[in-house]
Amino acid sequence: MSDSTASATATMPRHLLSIADLDADLIRTLLDTATQMQDVQRREVKKIPTLRGRTVINLFFEDSTRTRSSFEIAGKWMSADTINITGKGSSTSKGESLRDTVMTIDAMGVDALVMRHSASGAAHQVAGWVDAHVINAGDGTHEHPTQALLDAYTMEQRIGGLAGKHVVIVGDLTHSRVFRSNVLSLRMLGADVTVVAPVTLMPSGIRAWSETDGFALSNDLDPILTGDRGVDALMMLRVQKERMSGGYFPTAREYTVGYGLTRPRLQRLVADHPDVVICHPGPMNRGLEISADAADAAQSLILDQVAAGVAVRMSVLYHLLAGAEGGAA
């Protein structure tokens, strides 16, 4: 790791709870370090001593494949002792409070707590209770900062710097923590952002937020995809049926017709914008918000996002835990 990268560690906040905890320079530092970490990822032997002696707890109260696994791999590749605890595997399943659970873990002398929880603001609350560094791995419908970082990293690897690029985010905005973190990070990096959803899946207060942070809103997808502005990156968001208790749209078919990246829509998009890239934070509802043709298209960066998740989370752990004397990669 270069001296300039290591020295930037001092400017990191103690916790990573929101993209708002960072500024454009810090995001750039994290993404630059992720590039170095991806070089490690390509080695035959991936282990580096950077976090030897550190202990990272992954505490997940919601199911996860990509985020939990990539944090675990990231920690282990940097020689940290990494332990996974699920909600069902913790004493909260016996009625213990979240506060007692995290304070018990913290009392064991761990260095970092990576936490996913169904309640918005849970990570922020936990950060006030523990001495360990806290990384928000998704809290309710609030934020998912490392997902936004890896999305930006993945896009930049294919289309270059995001300043002036047009990124369109489509789907279930109401329930998406990914959308909230991405808007913040993309705007900090200079991208023009348009978000598209049916009225029923537009979050309360989004119009005032869009005016403050300078992103565009639309309830009609096709004019955005075929407009003169062009589309450099299209991010499809999962319809989070598990968070829906009412009728947000009439039928799945009607949602797909209006807002899904169907095969015909993909063909028109690529014809108009051959260099466009397609992203999805996963897991996907194939056939609902994204067709199999789109998910597997040459323009798809979905698996690139998964690979980038390890490198970006290695970068975050490094900057939070290694300090200026972190080991060399």
C-alpha cells in the first residue's frame, strides 16, 4: 500500500454508517485503494498481512449472500480474524435486546462490527454503544454505503470517470437503501442521475430531496432511455416484495411492462446507446425487473459488481482498521 493511501486513513470517520459520512475526496481514496486490492484479488495466493491481529464480526440480522460473503472474504484475505453471527444464531433470538447483544460482542475486544439490520438507523444507534468501528451493511430502507461504493467502482472500471455521465436508476425506490446511497455517491462524483419509478414506489419527500441534491425524477421509463440526453449506465433495482404489505402495482406483468428491462427494451437501449452498461445490486427477480437477456447481456456488469464488492470492502476495512502503519500489499 502506498504511503499516500495510508496517510489518507487519518481522515476517515470512525464509522461508515452513510455515504454522507464521506466526501468526494474520501470516496476517491477508497476507490483508488480498491483498485490496488483488486490486484491482490487476481493473485494466485491472495493472503496479505494488512489486518493481522484484527478481529471483524459480521453481525447479520437479515439474509445476505453477496454482502456477508464479500466482507468475510475481504477480512480473511487481509489476515483478519473474521467471525459471522446471524440473528438466529445470536441471543436476540432468545429475547435479548440489540443493545445487550452488541455490547456483549464489543466487550470481547473486537475491532470492527459489520452489521445488517431490518431497522433504519440501527447501525447509527449501535455506533453510539460500542467502542468497535461500525460498518453499515444495510439498515432497513435507509442506506447501504459499501454497495454504493462498489457500484461506482464497477461503473468507472468500464465507462471511466463518472463526472458528467448520466446514470439512470429504475425500480422500487421506496424500499431501496441501495438507491439512497447511490444517489449520494454518484452526485458527489459528478454524475447526472435520473431515478424512475411508478408513483406508488416513489419515497415520501423525494421531490424536495431531488431539488436539494440535483437529481431528476420520472414516472415514465422509455422517454428517459430513448431521450437525447443518452444513458451511460442503467441500474435496475429489485422489487422488494418481502417489504411490501399493500398493492404497490396491479400485477407483476404490468410492472414489467412499464418498468422492467425487457428484451425489447434492452434491444432499443443498446441500439441507441451501444456503450451503455447495466447494473443490478442483486439479488435479481429475473423476469420481473430484469429479463434474463438483460442480466446476461454483454453490457451487464452484475458479476463485475460482485467481484468489486470484495475489493471495495477490503479498501473500507483497510482504511478503518489498518492505520498509517497498515501492512503493505
